[in-house]
Amino acid sequence: MPEPTDAVLPILRRIQGDVAQARRELGRKIDKNSETLAYHTERLESIEGYLTYELGLNTRARADIQAIQAEKKTMKKRLTALERSSPKRRPGRK
């Protein structure tokens, strides 16, 4: 009559082999995912640099537009003041 351990031992060895196989596969998948994550991190950092640069250009452009608008407003006021203070010209006279 066979011992109970004789029947159980091969099953336990097979389970142990399956667990070892699963660990190896999981390890490979983790390594692959780590590489992919590192690549994506590098790409995102590059994109972040471009976005920061673009944001700087956009901010500068807005500041320039605001300065031009303020200067335009000042020039309109000066022109209006000059038109009011200058004597009206009559046709035919210089």
C-alpha cells in the first residue's frame, strides 16, 4: 500500500514548479513595465519642458499686448488733446 506522502509529494512539487514559473513570468512583466514607465516618464519630462517654454512665450506675448494697448490708449488721449488745442483751419488757408 502506498504511503500518503508518496501521492502528495508529486502534487506539491508540481505546485512549487507552477509558483516558480509564475514568479519568473511576473518578474519579466514587471521589468518590461518598468522600462515602459521609464520611457514614458522621459517623454513626459520632455513635453513638460516644451509646455513651460510655450507658457513663457504666451505670458510674454500677453504682456506685450497689454503694453501696446496701454500705449495706444495714451496716444489716443494725446491726439484728442492736440486736436482740441489746435486752431481750426478754414478751407483754402494754410
